[in-house]
Amino acid sequence: MTQAFDNLTLSQRVYKHLREEILSDRLPPGTELSEVALSKELAVSRGPIREAMGRLAAEGLINVRPRRRAEVRSLTPQELIDAYEVREALEVLAVRLAVPRVTEVDLARLEQLIDQMADHAKANAIGDFFAANVEFHETLCELSGNKKLQEVHHRLEGEIGRFQARTLALRGSLDGSLTEHRAILAAIRLRDVEKAAALTAAHVRVPAQRLQATLPDGAHPHSTEPGPGDAAPPDALPSDAAPPDALPGAALPGAAVAADAVAGDAVADDAAARVEAGSVG
């Protein structure tokens, strides 16, 4: 953290800078943040630092301590599972609201993001893949037209997304994730609300289910439905888990979203079958 900021919207600039440092894991959980030290490092007064910390605390990214100090917050496995359950409910609602509203322009935008994920996966650009993946899900929420839903979902993405570097192993193969995204889009294109909602729920749920399986008996998830997921969970991975570089979603060479109703239904049905079979992704 060495860049200085000018006098334009200092609080916003500091907030964005610190948030990016946290989400990228350059400021890992447990890192202490001092107003005084940050003020010197970023060459800004302590007022904007304090305001930025207040926003980060409200998003659950830091815990504020006495004497104008803060600490980057960590999540317990159960807290992460809880966050995924809320994210699942939000995205299912977003899809239900979005399907009747989407235009061809919206569909093209979603398809472009999937194509970007495929390209990034082929290039093994994990960070870029993850960024496109997050944008896909945030776009679905935006298309819902519900501002409050977008706001809460954005906060959850911050809490969940900062663990992606260490926990993408919970997701499974890149191929599986891409197939699931394409199936969701195919169902939306068909205006099949129920199928799109079911596929979205299944897709988001995978990491939480796999994390739940690593916890001691007696800790049970609140959700009872099946399915494959997206983003990624905390640093409490089983010792035999796949390496963290197995980020969600990989390229399916030449794969494309169905151009007509029949092809689209086939893609969605295939993904639904994968979900019921407990496929990774």
C-alpha cells in the first residue's frame, strides 16, 4: 500500500484501495490496520481513513478495535456457509425478478461474460476468471431491478470472494462451473423461471455443501436442496483438498449458449442432470 491520493473524494479512494487490498488477500485476515500508519502510508489525513474503515466495518470486512485500530476480519467455516445460504436466496430471487425483464442486450451481456470466463480459463488467468465470474452474478442481481438486493449481495460477495485464493478447491472443475453458467443463461433465454432459479440455487450451493462436509458431525446446513456452486469459501480446507489453483469454472472449448429453444433446453437439462448426480463445478 504505497500509492498516495489527491484531494478528490479521498474517503472513497481510500475505501476502494483498502477493499481491493483485502479482497485480493494482500491484507489477509488478522492484519492490523492503524489509522496513524495508514495516514502516513497513503499521505492522507485520518478523517478519510476513519470514514473508509467505517464502510469496511459495515460490510463485514474489518473489525474496529479501540484506539483507532482495526483488524481484517476472518470468517469461521459456519459463518461462510451462512453467507452462501443467504447468497443463494438472493440470487434465486434475482433470477426470478430478472427473467421477465431481460432484453436481448442483457442476454448478450451475460453471454459475453461467460465467453470471457472461458477465455480466462484457457489462459489459466485465475484472477481474471474469478472477476468475470463475480461480474456475471452481480449482473444477474442488477437485472433484477432491486437495489436493496444488489446492495446486500455486493456485501456478501466481499465477504465470500476474499477467500477465493485459498478455497477454490471446494468449487471443483472449471469446466463444470462454465457448463453451469451456460445452463443458467440458456434457461433465462428460454424465459423458464423455475429452471433458471433451480440451476442458480444448485450452482451457488456447491462450495457450502463441500465445506459443510468437512465440519464435525452435528453441524448441519440450513438448506436441504442439492446443487453445484460459484465463488469460494474460507481457509479451513481439509488436508486432502484439491490445490487452491483449481478455481471455479473452466473453458469448454467451442462451447456456446444454445441459439434456439431446443438447444437451450438441452443445455439446461444436462446441467440439471449434473446437479442431481452431484457433479462438481
